[in-house]
Amino acid sequence: MPRDDRDINRAHANTWNILEFLGEIDYELPAELEGQEDYDIVDWLDNNDKPTLIKYGESLLNNRQYLDSSEQELYDAVDDRGFVRNEWLVHFSDDAYTIWRQQKFSYGTPYEDYQRLALTTHFTSEAKKYGGFNFAYELYDVKNYAFGNHGGRPKYGSEAILFRGDGIKIYHYGDDEPQVIFDGKSTNPPLIYIKYLDDGWQIDSNVTNGKLIRFDDIEKIGEWVHWNYAQYRKHLEPTK
């Protein structure tokens, strides 16, 4: 989408600051617009003074944290930070155990709805049931960003999947953190099920049904799996 069209779309989705913006540039509106709603003024600019509307749309990026997330396009919500290739990633989910049992990501944001990755909170399971894009952290970002202000517990749940994968690293302005967008359908096993319990990360054995390993630092979990997966494969993989 051309940049000017992005600015115009952003302006229509975020009319709340139009009067302040026009005041800052000493813009004189026609008398008939006095007392009109913000969206009426934006519509008038779109029809009569598109360059000013485009400048308003550009100015909104200085207040990106206040943009209407329900209307936000992906290009406004994130910054591209490059590709991630075959890195250890961590995907938090309430369905982590099911993902581990199936050794695949069955749910995700549909490919055709990729622009809605700006806000996936309101996507239902029904909308995600055919799979697609998902979010993860790079392993070394978990301890800095996964907890937030949630009483010392991960903000996206206490269960997660550890896996090697490819993706696009972004900075998500709405969540104020770096994330990785990955294609769940193209992710290959092994997918390792991990849990956060009492200030520590744990992997249980599928052989003994008890604790296999436990570390305070999730990075140590990743390092352990990297070096010991072959030896402990039966403990880490679900029963077929």
C-alpha cells in the first residue's frame, strides 16, 4: 500500500487529535465546520485538502501508543527487525500441552488476515482453527519481556512450547516488546512442553511422568535441551 494511502487510513481510524493538530499548524477551517464532529472534519479534509490530511496521518506516528488498536494496521503496529532462522523460540499458550501432544501448531491467524496480526486478542478459536501465523519470543527475550506486571508469573500463561523455528522479528508497539511472527504450519518437531512452577521452569518426563529437569533460568532449559535432546528423546517426546 502506498505511504500516502497508509497515512489517510490512519487519519480516518484516529480522528481524536485532528483539532489539536490543525491548531498547531494555524489551519483555518471553513465556518460551516465549526462544532462538527472530528470524523466530519477528517472527511472534509479528505475531499478538499488531502495533503493536510496526509500530514495529520503522518503526525499520528509520533503518538503511536495512542492509536486505536481495534483499527490498527500491521504496518503501524510493528517495526520489522529482520529474519530469525533456526533459533530457539518460546510460544506461550493455554493449549501448550495439546500442541506438544500433536507436535504441531493447529491454530493460528489465517494467512489472508495477516494485517490483523496487529491485534489477535479478539480472534476466536473458530477463526484460528485452520492454522497460520503465531507469535513467540526468542529464548533470550523471555526473561526480559514475558513477565510484565503479573505478580512474577508469565503474562501469557504458565505453559509454553520450546522449539527451533524461523520467523520475522518485530517490535510490537502495542505490547511494547520484541516478538517473532512464525508460520505455525511450517514448524517442525521437536516441540518441547515446558511449565513455569514456583519461580522456575520445568520439563516433565513422558517416561516417568515426573520432573525431568528444572532451572530458574529459561535460557538454561534451552541450553539443556540443545545438548541433551538426543539422549533424552523418549522423555521429551509424546507417546505415539
